[in-house]
Amino acid sequence: MMRTATVKRVTNETQIELTFAVDGEGKAELETGVPFLTHMLDLFTKHGHFNLSVRAKGDTHIDDHHTTEDIGICLGQAIREALGDKKGIKRYGNAFVPMDDALAQVVIDVSNRPHLEFRGEFPSQKVGSFDVELVHEFLWKLALEARMNVHVIVHYGRNTHHMIEAVFKALARALDEATIIDPRVKSVPSTKGML
């Protein structure tokens, strides 16, 4: 069974087509219009062993907000759709990732209970032209639309780029762990009988 999904979203602000495969090879084909987000999604894909294709056009002449937010929405929807009924998955994932001076941790529960808990303060408000506050916006929309519980802790760091990169790599590794099929799990990993 191929765990993959394609999502299209067209608004007055953005036009996005996104395809996500849970069981991939780390292959990314990205045209986001937001260079820093492209970089983060590229490493997210590689370190999670996913496949991800994004074709996005947005009102980046205003700023990167709508495009970043809407890609988060589409990726979350694609993750949720690709996982289907979630039978056999491990459900939980936890990853610590160092990036030079920075250390980030992401803990995920693919629980159908959307929540983002974000603990971290960045020394800079921008990385290049990218507004750092959009990291939270992206992760919140991802967690909401994927209906996952996502806890992000940036333990420390001095370089904002390194700190954000550690977050995205940890997100990838935690999501990979949570979505792996465990042969011991015969249905869904919940006493409720559903996720």
C-alpha cells in the first residue's frame, strides 16, 4: 500500500499543489517561492525519508506569510490523508537533533488531537528575508491539519538559522518514527480502537 496523498489549494493569495509520500527516498521537488522554507522542506524530506513535491505561487511580493502558512496547511492535510486509518503505525515519535551550537527536540503523537506546544526563543527576527515568526505559524498549521500533537523544544542555540534547521530535522525524524509500520501493532495503537 502506497501511503501518499496530493493536495491542491487555490485562494486569492496562493496556488499550491503538494504531493507527500510517507514511505519515500528523501526526494524533494520544491518550488515554494520562499527560499528559506524551500531549504527547510528539502532537509525535512531528506531526514524523514519522505518524498515531497511542492509547486507554490503566492503573494510573496507582500511577504512570505500566506505562502508559508498555506504550504503548512497543505502538508498537514497530505500527511493526514496519506496515513489513512493509521493502522499499524508506531504513533509516537521523539527526536533530538544538534546543529552546531543548537539543540532541538520534537515529540509527536499522531493522535487525531491537534496541538502545538512550542518552546524556544530565537536571537534574530529574520533569517535573510524570512520572518522567523513564520516557523511557529507553519508548525501550528501543520499540526492542526495533520491532526497531530507536536511538541517543539529548542533547548539552546546562538545562530537562528541553525536553531530552525535543527527543528525541521527533528520534526522529520520524529514524524518518520511515529509513522513507521510496527508489525506488532495489529490495528491502531489506541485503547479507543481508533485514532
